[in-house]
Amino acid sequence: MAYQFYTRFRSGSGSRVSQKGTALILLVFMIALIFTTYAIRTTTGVEYRAERDLKTAKALVEAKAALLGWSVRQSNSGQLPCPEDTLLIGMATEGLAKTSCTLPAIGRLPWKTLGIGDIRDGNNEKLWYAISPGFRTPPININTAAALNINALPNSAVAIIFSSGMPLSTQSRPVPTWISPPDVIQYLDLSNNDGDSSFVTSGGAAVFNDKLMTITKEELFSLVVKRILREIRGDNSQGLMKYHSENTFYAFADINSDGIPDSLQYTGTPSYEGALGGLQFSTVIKSMLTDNGWPQLIDYVISLDRQTVTMTLNSKTIVVTP
């Protein structure tokens, strides 16, 4: 009997210990599960934000490259497009720029005019865009001021591209937007939405979540200058190359800005009046050069044997030889 009592006592005690151990294991498991679930959710949130931010960054970079490329190719190289024409929203021509705008102008990016797709930021919002005064009509050259101010720094940019981010608590965005034209106040924040030339890159989380990509004057004209020099160098149809192919030497320099080369002048500016002995250009290229005042900004030096021309514009130099 004593043995049986002892055995039952041991058996019951072991069962209780086993139950407590199991409960403890379950408790530890539940804590671990809760922690793991929280960690996964946190990590997923971080990864999602990173993915969203990466998409936004790519969209801003693509838009900047498209704007620069479009600008350089224009008949007035350096010109920038107006923002999107909101009257075309919901139509097949949505995304085209307005034909005219009062500067500074701000609106949605004219993606179709730029020849790119309907790019969106990481929140699936269309991009916005601001253009500086001075970059729509001639003269546009290296003396044209970048009139957009950023964070109170004057002359910061010739253009700004914006990702508007998610709507703030004070903003309401109609879907679809063709119901009414998009209102900049419902998309951009603080001084970015007041229509003047001053913009900011930061603010309190409750009142600001814009992301900005700027185009500086230096970035734009580093490309435009290359095109201008390339056009004056020309090819077999115009410019210096045509002149040399027809004369076996290069034209003298122009020293009084009348577009006509002056005899025995080796330093000055490039000529452009082909009918009067200067370099010949197509009507479009000649207009671009003269309407925007480019020839007068170029240092033109010809060698004594008239077989080499050195041209310098805004610290960019090219040497032209046969």
C-alpha cells in the first residue's frame, strides 16, 4: 500500500510538473511568435517604404533627364516647356504642355510633350513641375538668370520637379482628376504651392512631405553649350566644316558682331552671315544662334595658317580641324 501511494504520488507530481513545463514552453512560444510577427511587420513596412522611395527617386531622375534632353533639342536650345495643359486631362492628348504660360509657372509635368510615359512616384501620384522666368522665349543663353529660389537661396534652379507624396490631413484629391483640374494646394505643401518663385525642401511631418528634384542653370547650360559649339563646328552642310570644304581654310573672326568675317582678324567671334562671306547655317540654326545672342558669347581664335579654330564658350573649349 505504501508503495502504491508513493507511486501514485510520484505519478501525479510528475504530471503537474509536465503540465507546468508545457505551459511555460507554450508561453515562450507565444512570446516568440508575437515578437516575430511584429518584427516581420516592421521589416515589411520598412521595405515597403524603401521600395516606394526608390520608385519616387527613379521617377524624379527620369523626369529630370527627359526635361534636359527636351530642352537641349529645341530650336531655341535651353527653352523649357510649360506645365501640363489641364484642359486635356482625360483626353488622348493628356500630358501635353500648355502652349503658353505666365512665369514662374507651376503645374503637373507635361510627360507626353517630353516623350516619356505617364510616370508616377512611389505613391502612384503624377509628378509636378515648376519653371523659372526667362526660359520660354529668346534670348536664352548663359546670361539668363535661374530665378527659382530654394530654401531662401536665390537663383537656385531653372526648374524643379516634385513628388507630392501622400495627401496630408488638410488635403483632398479628387479621383479621377478630370472631374476638376488638380489644385496645387491639394498636392504640394507650404510655400511650394503658392505660385511664386520660392520653394522649400523640408518642413514638419504633419505639414510637409514633398520631394524635390532641381535642375540648376549649370546643369542645363553644360549641355546647351555643347550643342551650340557643335552647331558652329557644323558638318558638310553648314558651319565651319562646310566653309573649310569649300575654301580649304577657315573663316576669319568677326570683331564687330555684324556676322561678317573681318579680313586678317584672327581673334573675335564666329561669323554667321553666309551670304556675306561668313559661315553658312540652316534657317533654324541661324535663328537659334542669333535670336539668343550666342555668337557674341563665343571666343573664336583661328590659327595663322587658318587650319585650326579654337572656340570657347562658358569655359567649354573645342578645337576644330579639317
